[in-house]
Amino acid sequence: MADLSAPRLPAARASSPPWAPPAPGNRDVLPGAAQGGVRILLRLEGLVVLAAAVAVYVHLGASWGAFAMLFLLPDLSFLGYLAGPRIGAVAYNAAHSYIGPVALLGLGLVGGMPAALALGLIWSAHIGLDHALGYGLKYGSEFGVTHLGRVGPTDPW
């Protein structure tokens, strides 16, 4: 005899929301983070930007002392994390996206300002190194969650 009760619906898939931490054993798989070949390509892109910025800096003949002093300057944006993860992510991303350095490079080229050109190259080199090492733009949930995947050890214990 046929069952005339309420229709049966397929079982819902168990999925976690995008803001939820990844399942144990799957910490490197993050929603919104590049994975596999795309992640490798983005990291290689950072390496190419680093190499190109340094090569142009050499050609420019600017001061290596200035390069050494200013190279880590964008990392002062970490101080934004003292105000919380969202503000920290905004500050970090403002200092680690290519918008600022490209604007400086354009200003240096169009305005004939070698100092702006040198600053843009140093800044680009810093971002390129960070991306090559896997330090990507941050999401506001926590410091270690980036567009290039999780930063740091996957299982510290």
C-alpha cells in the first residue's frame, strides 16, 4: 500500500556558514581563500612583483639605506589589531594592497618625482614578498585568515 503521508524531502546537506571556523583537520580550506594552483600562481605573482620592483629600484639608482629602512614600514599597520580584528584587517589591507604603491608609482612617473617612484617600488617589493610568503589580505574575523589561506601552523598542538 502506498504511503500517503507528507512528501519526503531530501536530507539537507550539513554545511557550515562562511564565518565558521574550518572543520578540524581541514584548517587550510577556508571559504574565500585561494586554493591549489590559484594559490601557487598568486604566490608566484608576488615573487615576480618583488623581483621586478627590486630590478627597477636598482635601475633607478636609489639609496639602499632608504630601502632597508622603509621596507618593513607597511608592517606598522599591525598596530590596527590593537583596536580589534576588523579595524586591524582594514589597516593591514590598506597598507598591503597594490592601490597605494601603484598610485605612488604613477605620481612618480607622471610628475617626474623620483622619491615617489622609489617609495612605490619599496612598497611594492614589500607586498610582493608578503604575498610570496603566503601573507595575503586579511579578513576581519581573525589575523590568520587571508585571501591566500590560513597564516601560521595548521595545528600548533
